[in-house]
Amino acid sequence: MTGPRTPRKKRANGVESRQRILDAAVEIGGERGYEGMSIAAVSAKCGLPASSIYWHFKDKDDLIAAVIERSFETWLAAVVLPGEEAGTPLERVTDMAANVAKSLVDAPDFLRLGLMLALERQPTEPRGRTVFLQVRDIANQKITDVLGELFPDLDEDAVRTLTAYAVAVADGLFVHREINDDAIDLVAMFELHAELVYEAATRMAARSKG
């Protein structure tokens, strides 16, 4: 006779169920967007009853916010400038850009769903949209910090402009890949993007010195 489940097994099962729910939400969200996602659809996709989903998440908005947060953590770990031993400043920036692109290929959920939410206007602000805008602020700050480290002569306005440009083009490259069904080499595109931003920053820093 099988005895009662231990708390450890219950926790493990709970973690597994949560991941199944999040994975299902990613698929539904990618196919149908925010409006097309429902708890019923996620339940059908993951094979768990709606009651299990509501045990982990308060509502659809809470679920989408969790999807964005999980994917963003994976992405954020890649936004790290390699140390000086990795090569020249340009090589370090290019390596970082390649790692960011790889993380978006592996875990695109936060950007895919987040951009959908950011472009939609709802009568009530979805929590997922709020979370996405918050994580974008973190991403912007990471890029700002990298520019400040590599180009200390740049003033705040120049850094702000370059950061906005870097994020906007990265968004565009990601959307371009989504539209073209993964036919675009996102890593190569991000490496080129990093080189162009670096060149622009170098010119702007030289002008500020002069």
C-alpha cells in the first residue's frame, strides 16, 4: 500500500504542474495573443484542471505575468558584459549581443507576449503589461550601464539616445524574425547591431571630447 505523499513530493509535483501550466500558456499566447488566451484553453493544452491553474495563479493576468517573468530571468542572465580577458571592448560587446540573441531564441516568451501586451490598449491595465514595462526598464538600465562602462566620456543624453536606439532595433530584429518564421539568423543580426551601436558610441564619444 502506498503511503501519503511527503511534503517534498508535493512540492516537486507542484513545481512540475506550475511549469506545465506556464509552458501551455506560452503556446496559447504565441498562437492567439492576449485576447485569445483563456484559462480553459490553457487547461486543455496542459491537461490539468482549471482548479489547478487557479491554485497557482489568481487569474489570466497573473498567469501571463508569470510567463513574462520566467522568460525574462533567462534573458537577463545573458545581458552581462564579458570581462576584459574576453578581448577588445568591441569583441566583448559583440559576445554579449550574441548571448542575448541566443537567450531570445531559447526563451522568447517575455518579449513575444510582452510586445503584444504593450501594443494593445485595454480598459484595465493587465498585470502582464505592467510587468513587461517594468522588466524593460531593467533591460534599459543594463544597456545604459554597459555604455557607461565602455564610454565614460558620453554624456547622459548621448547614453539615453544610444540605449533607446539599441532597444528599438533589437525589438525590430526580434519581430522581423517572428514574421519570417525563424528564417533570420538572430545571433548574426544582433552581432551586427552591436557593432553598429559600438561604432556610433565611439563617434559620439570622440565628438564630446573634441
